[in-house]
Amino acid sequence: RKMEIAEARQLSMYLCRDIIGTSLSNIGVYFGGRDHTTVIHAVKTIDKKRKKDERIEKIINSLKQELSLSIASI
């Protein structure tokens, strides 16, 4: 697995949990039938990275802003 792909998947799982509040099981299903423990790991990993890595924080804020603009225009 490429690190970039894994990180993007983890970010996506994190945002699903953070923005929508989707259950861990449902997030796992949407991401190829992964177990809820995989989703927990992803959320915790991104949460830790977010505090240490400014790049991750900027990506999260940028994606949240884009999503809120997209939803507002519907």
C-alpha cells in the first residue's frame, strides 16, 4: 500500500466521522468493507497527525471549507 493512498483514505474516514458523524461500522462498509477497528485507527491516527503536522491541519481545514461551500450551493 502506498502511504499517500492510505493517508488519503484515513483522512476521508476522519472527515466522515468528524463532519457527518457516521457510525464506525458504516464508514468501514463504505470504504470497502473494512472493520470498525480500522476506522478507529484511522480517526486516531489523523487526530494525532493533525496536532503535530501543519500540512494535515491545512488539508482538513481546506476540505471542510470546500465541502461546506459545496453543500451551501445545493
